[in-house]
Amino acid sequence: MQTVPTQKRPEYRNIGIAQIVRYRLPLAGLVSILHRASGAVMFVLLPFVLWLFDTSLRSSEGFAQIAHFLAWWPDKILVLGLFWAIAHHLFAGIRHLLMDVFQTVSKEQGRMLAVTTLVVSLAATAAFAAHLFLGA
């Protein structure tokens, strides 16, 4: 019986935690990981947001308490982080929807969508930061 010559198949291994700093992730992969991270941030901060919303709607004193609470700069940083998570998750979700609708997305189109997602979410966060720290 004749044997068929076979080539050695490439091995794909998971990278270890020590190799993560040397691994060069494409921009689309980074945006995808940030999409998951922003979803996790929103999930973790959900009790905080519900407490803020509930307290502010209970009474005028509760609203004043929340306004006083959010006047402190570390709390503003927390709200800014939450806003970034919401903005990035929204725009990355739109990016994923566009890629699902137009199923033939090339590598360059994926990179441009990733760049657009980052730029728009960071610009929205910067505008919100300007309003939060400089505005009324």
C-alpha cells in the first residue's frame, strides 16, 4: 500500500501571561478586547448607576446629595470611566453590526472600522470630560 506524503501541520499554541507584553495584537483585536472590557465595566458599575438614579429621583434632598457627591473629582473620574465604557461599547457594537451586515469585510476595512471606533469613542469621551470638568 502506498502512503501519502503529508506535511507537518503548523502548531498554534496559546500564549502565556509572560508573553502577553511581547505579543503584537492587531488594532481590530484590541478594539474587540476593549469591547469586552467596556461591557464588564458597565456590568460592574451597574449597582452604582442604579443607586445614583434611585437616590436622585427619591427627593430633592437626594438629588442635592448626588449633586454634592458628583462634585468631588474622584467621582467625576468614575463617571468619566463609565461614560467611556458606554461610548466605546456602543460604537464597537455598531462596528460589529456593520461587519455582520456587510459580510465581506477586508483586513483594511476592519482596520479602518477599528480606528474609527477608537477615534469616535475617545472624542465623545473627551467632549464629555470637557463638559464634566469645565462646564456647569
